[in-house]
Amino acid sequence: MRTRYMQAGAGQVIALVVIAALLGAAYVALDFYTAGEKNVAITESRGTQIIQALSRHKLDTGSYPDSLDKVVPKYLSAQPKCPGGDAFGYVLAAGEFTLVCPNVVFKMKPYGYGSKTRAWQG
């Protein structure tokens, strides 16, 4: 009889350890997810400042600049940075641009904006 109670107690301890491990993993995953969402929001907010500066440059000159340096200081007092302090990546091709934060990954791709689609995606 005593062995049966010990086995039942051991089973309960194992179940509690498994539940604790699952809760810990869920907490880490949730923290990682919310940090990712925060970085996406920061990227969009700062990137929107750059997009507006690029649009004003295009209105004034008829085209987008070949580098982000060309919008400072006339359209931006300073270039906003990606979360973590890296510079935004900027590529101009065929009259359209992409703006990317290489260190902000969303859905397995760097998070960025395309002027052709006028949308943020990752």
C-alpha cells in the first residue's frame, strides 16, 4: 500500500515539474514576442519620419535621393536609428525605395517598408 502512495506522489511531483517547465517556457516566449512587437512599433514610428522626409525630397526635386544622407538636415534634423542603434538600410531601385531595419526580424525576414507597396512587412 505504501509503495502505491509513493508512486502516486512521485507522479504528482513529475506533473508539477512538467507544468512549471511549460509555464517558464511560455513566459520566455511571451517576453520574446512582446519585445519583437515593441521593436516593430519603434521601427514603424522612426521609419515613418524617414519616409516623410523622402517624400518631401521627392516633391521638391522630382525623385528620391540616392542616400539617406541627402535628407539631413533639410528634411530631418538627424537620421533615426533602428531599435538597437543600427542605421536603417535604404535601397533605391527603379524610382522606388525600400527601408529596412536589418536587426528587427518579423516572420523570419528583416522588417521594412517598400514605397511601391506602401506597406510595412517582414
